[in-house]
Amino acid sequence: MELIEILGIEKKDGNKRGERYGLFKCPVCNKTVKKIFKDGLAQQRCSHDCYAKTRMKRGAYKKKIITKKYIYIYTPEHPHAIGTKKLYVSEHRLIMEKLLGRYLTKDEIVHHKDENTMNNNIDNLILMTASEHNSFHSKKRIRKNGKF
């Protein structure tokens, strides 16, 4: 955190609390700004715009996200990335794509043999079409009185 030079301190008489104001110079635009003294000591820039000009881009919030069912990896350059800003891809799909040497199509599904979706070992993954995957799981359902 860089130190800001306080140019002066004044007291505003009309204020009920009698707060003191500090004057400081913004290091970005060189504008002299008056802030409440306690805020002026911690103030880094005169406005949000000046702050935004100098701040570093944050990049990924997290490199890996683990939900209840799947592990997602930060890969914004992937054509099938998901999320609000399309930044993440599920780990099991990335592993299968690396094995095949190409991106998966929308119809291809990566199935976990042991049905533990957190186990993304290549020996536990099978590539299926969507229809094959649906029929695989429908065979395991038990019918009761003609209904699932």
C-alpha cells in the first residue's frame, strides 16, 4: 500500500460531529481531493475511475471449483466453457478431450464407471453418446406397476 501525502487538515464547523477533513493529491490524475480525515488517511485514489485505471486484472477467481457433483477447472479459452462468464469446464471432460486429442461434441457424454463423479481417473471414464448414456441408466431403473 502506497503512502498518500496529506496536504492539510481542516475542521468543518457546520458539521454536527465536527469532523476533520484531509486534503490529498490523487497519484493518478493529480487532483487535490478533500475527504473526511479518517477516510483520507486510507484513501488511495480520488475516484473509482482512477482506481480502475491502475488496478491489476484479477483473472480467475478460483482455478478449480468443486460442487456437490463435479469438479470444474478454469479454462476461459475452451469453446464449451460454462458459467456466467463462460470460464469453467468440468474436469472429466477435459481429461477425455486430452486423451482423444480433440474437443468433445455436444452429443458426447463422459460417463463415470463407478458413478462417483469426483473420481476423474482416466480408467474410470467412458465416452458415450447421449442416447447410449440414457439407455445405460434406464436399464438400471426398477419399474413398479408399469412406472419408474
